[in-house]
Amino acid sequence: MSKMLESLKRIEIKKYIKFLIYFSAIVVLAIVIDQVTKVIAMNFLEYATPVTFIPNFIEFTLVYNTGAAFGMGDDTLWIRVIFVILSWLVMFAVPIYIVYLMTKNKSINTFFGISLALVLGGDVGNLIDRTFFFDRGVVDFISIQSWFPNFGIFNIADACLVVGVLMLLGYLIYDEIKTSKEDKEHKENIKKLEEKEQSNLNNSETISSSTNENDK
């Protein structure tokens, strides 16, 4: 416990103020928009009755999902409990990971920070439904089945989660490629330095040998 407190004390808050502001803003905004749109959907849409929003593109269809995102999974009790537990784990894991980065004085890329904020905001948005409205299930109402048949009905939280995860994967792939490239360049630079040093050493030996021959 004392080690944890010492780590927290080492955090340079001023360095992370900008990150904390936009991260918190995105998380709160995602949760508020998600919950407000769900309330509007429940009050103005009839259950399972499609309402065209943008012809041949988006429809609003109110359903209550007791499975995973986009209507995946079923309403088996143990599966629903697993989804609730996973949602709670994500809710704690993201902030803990951020605190870890801050205690290690790591710089947090803006793109990476936004992706984590979207994942956390989307997760909490659905977590509220799964935890406090367990019997009802998660409110879904956005449908793109008119141009994407069999695609599940979803909500703002689902959209935030998917966009956040895709952004996160994209960043990790980019970071891996960048790191590999930097490592390759670093190794090439070291090799060049070693070759240069060896060349200088050989030249020195040649000059020394020539000098010795002349002395004789």
C-alpha cells in the first residue's frame, strides 16, 4: 500500500493535465449521449417497430439486448453475468492502466488516449444498463440492416466501443511498425559505427606498421 502511495506521489500531474481534461471530457460525453439517446428511444419508439431516419441507410428500432454488443449472445443467465463482470473489469482496467503509465512518467499519445476514452465511455454506457437494469437488458435502437443485412442493432455505447477498439488496434499496429523500423535503423547505425571504428583501427594499424618500417 505504501509503495502504491509513493508511486502516486511521483506522478507529475502538470504533465498530464491536457490528457486528463480531454480524456475525462470524452468519457463523460460518451456516457451522457449514450444514456440520453437510450431514454429518448424508450420514450419515442415502439418496441421492435422500425422507423426510417435516413432512407436506405439508418433506421431506429427499439430492442432490449440481454447479450453482448450488437445483439450477439443470448439471454442465458450465466452469459449475462459474464458480460457484466467483463464490463466492470474493463471499467477498472482502463483507469488503472492510465495511472500505471503516469506513475512510470510515460508520454501518452493523443490518438491512443482518445481510443482508450472511447472504450471506457462505451463500456460504462452499457455497464449502467447491464448492472442497474439487469432484467430489462441493454437498450439498442440504431439499425443499418437496410444496407447491411443481418447486422445487429446497436447503440451509441456500442459505436464508441467499436471505434475505440479499432483506433486502439490501429495505433498498436502503427506503433509496432514504427518501433520495428526504429530498431532496424538503430541496429544499422550501430553496425555502421562498428564498421567505421574497425576501419579507423585498421588504418591506425597500417600507419603504425608503415612508421615502424620506415624507422628500420
